[in-house]
Amino acid sequence: MERRRPGQGRYAHPEREQRWLLAEVPDGATPWAEITDRYLEGTNLRIRRVEGADGVVHKLTQKVRPVPDDPSRVMLTTMYVPDHEVTALISLPGRELRKTRRRIELDGRHVAVDVLHERFDGLILAETELGIREERMPMPPFACCDVTDDDRFSGGSLAAMTDAALAELRAEVEELVASRWQGAGSSRRR
């Protein structure tokens, strides 16, 4: 019998994302959910708590990159976890990332807009799923830059980021936003 590895087997499916950095929440983005992601230390596992109009849902997800240095592609395996079992999982060591997710439609495609909270306050990212062989989308008019290939903007990397690395990233983000929107004088909407 062939030994299966993480990210393989009939329950794992490929996911491809494209991600952008935003200066503000775009007009027309509607609230969808409050999300808390807990990345379990030393693993490829994430526990996601989603609170939306339908209540609270917990999902345990394993994300394995087929190409380790390509944050745009993962093999994803997810299972829903009942409330009485999630307590044991969230007691494991991990780092959290909280965000408010909004949704907007762009060229007939759903785009998630994530406003990050706590130590990441002010960081706004947008992402969409792409087909496995689909070309990347052009940069949306509301985006500052494409950060799909920059691992620092993946959820697990952000959650594990040290305060010093986050300060460096913030400085870089401020520079990117300023260079993209020189003289725009926009204010952040949350």
C-alpha cells in the first residue's frame, strides 16, 4: 500500500490564490464575517473560526505547498469541527490572526477584502481564487500592488511575524501605498 503524504489523497484539493495590498476598503465591499485564524506552531494546520450571519463555524485546515517557495499554490484539506472538539484544538500552542472579511465583486468574480486587526491594524489585503491554469488577473483599480508571490503576506507568515519584522513590513507598506496614491489623500474606511 502506498503511503500518503500531507497534501495528497482524495480529500486534498488544489487552491490557487492571487493577493493584493490595499490602502483602504474599496467602495461596495460588503461585510461578510469576522474571522480568527489560529496557526498551530510547528505544523501546516490552521483552525479558523468564522462568525457570520449563519452563526459560528470552526474549520481545521491543512495547507501544504507543493512548491515550498510558492505561496500562491497549496493543497488544501479541510474539515468542520464541532464546538465541543475545537476547545481541545485551540488549547494547542499557536499564533492568531484576526480579520474582518468583506466581499466585493470584480469582473464577475468574488474578491475577499480582509481588514486585519490588533498588531496588524491598518493592513488591508484582498484575494481571489484562481483556476489551476488560469492567468492571473490584472491589478484591480483599488489595489496598491500584487503581493501574491510575497510570502510575508500569507496568513501563516503574518501570524508568526516578529514585532521587528512587522515594523519593517509596515514601513515598506507605507512606502508602497504612498508611491501608488501620491496626492490621493484617501482615508481608511473600516
